[in-house]
Amino acid sequence: MKKPINIFFVGKGGVGKSTSAALNAVFLAQKGFRVLIVSLDPAHNQSDIFQMNLSDKALKIASDISAIEVDQDQWIKAYLKDIRNQIKKTYSYLTAFNLENYFKVIKHSPGLEEYALILAFKHIYQEFSNFDYLVFDMPPTALALKFFSLPSLSLIWIEQLVSLRQEIIKKKDLVTKIKFGQKEFERDKVLNKINVLRNDFQTLKDVFENRGRTRVQLVLNPDKLSFAESARIFLALKDIQINIHQLIYNKMQPDSSCADIENTFVDIPMLNFPLSATPLIGYEKLRQFLKNNDDLIEKQLDACYLIS
């Protein structure tokens, strides 16, 4: 089955990630593609931009375009519930030690926000595989970078867990593998669970690094603070093998200079979004903006999405 292309919009707070994501989604929908725009940003600006009450249920905005707002707290609760069930199932023999009292500690664990967003992404990527494009309006820089880093960091941690569990099995002199014909099966519940996690995170890592499946759009403004943070985002993503697909120079004015950007982000295509004279609120306003600037935007977006 053909998988959708993921487009992530990242950048410093206030540069216009949400508007840029909405404009790109509308552009693709007008080209006849099925597009789902997903707000992973807790601020959830897409409801304001499209002037609709969005939720975790896909809501149709116009022909070929729908939208979702991810409820981060809901996914955190789902994750905690799953952890609770797994611990109770795997370590049922510890009920005598009043294990129930220790579950409350889990909800204070670091990293819950990015893990919740990863769970939401996995669900959306699978549930809406019939769409052509999934457009993600990302949270502020710190959380966005943790989201992208989670699969790589988790795999490092999981490899250590595998080694530790295998050492425990060896020291206890346990026989955990059985053979049926030529196939060997692992019976150790803990090791099986770790291997499931390893496969899940490896799949996510592969998706994020696949330039054919994932495109990261870096949005910035013509000011020094925005430029400096964008450079840090670029380097942080490069460290985890994720490349910037395109720069979106948003709120550009006639006297805006591109020299520093072009010198820093060499060989990365750049899209210029001019500063709008009026707020881009409402589907029709977004369409009108694209139409008014079609001579500037059309070819650049066509090249970005390889539309002929």
C-alpha cells in the first residue's frame, strides 16, 4: 500500500509555521491531492487559521483537505495506561510487593510529551494512509527536536537493555528459546517486549530519514534571532541524519536580504512568502494569497513537491 508523504514545518516560535503549513496544505489540495493537516503544536493555531473547531477527529475543511488537532494529554494518558498494563502483565508475580503504589511515579517521567507526539504520529501515519500528504504543524523548537531525536536515542538505550536482559538470562542459566522446525522463538516476555520496541523505533527512524517519505520545511523570518535559531535547528537535525528539504523565508519584504541565508543553508531550495498586508485567516484568504502571489510561489512549490 502506498504510504503518504510527511511534511513537517519547524522553526522558531512566531515565524509563521502554522500559516506556512496551512498555505502548503491548501496549495496541495488545489492540485488535487488528498491532504491532512495535523497540529502537533499545543497552541493549536490551525483552529484559528481555518476558523473551525478542530479536534482529534479529522474534520473536512474543503475539497481534498481535512484537519486534526492532536490532544497531547490524551496520548500521554494512553501511553501511561499501556505502560501500566504491560508492567502488570509482565511482572504479575510482584503483586505481593504492592506494585500498584509505584505506578503513580511513571506520570512524572521525563520525555512524556515527545513520546505522546510520537504515538500520535504513528497512529495518524497508519490511520490516514489513504491520504497523499500529511502536513504537520510542529511545536516549538525544543519539543520538535526531541520528537525527531526520540527514535535514535531510544534505539541506543534499547540496545543496552537487550544486552542487559541477555546477561540476566545467561547468569540465571535460563533456556528461553524454543525451536519449531528451522525457526527459533524467544519465550522471554521482557526480551520480546524490548525487541518489539526496537522494531518500532527503527521503523520510525527509517521514516524520518527517508527523503522520499519525509520532508522537513524550515520556516524563518528576515531577522537575526530567527536566523540564529534556524541555523541551530539545521545542525541539530543534521546530527540525527534528518535533512531540511526546503527553507521558507516567511514575511519577506522588498528590502529583505537573503545573503546570510543563502551562505549558511547552501544547496537547500528556498521559498519566499511575502508579508501579507492582511491576516491570513480563513480558507478563502489563504486561497486568495496563493492566487495573488502565484507568479512568485507556484513554480517554487511545484519544484518542492515535484508537481509537473
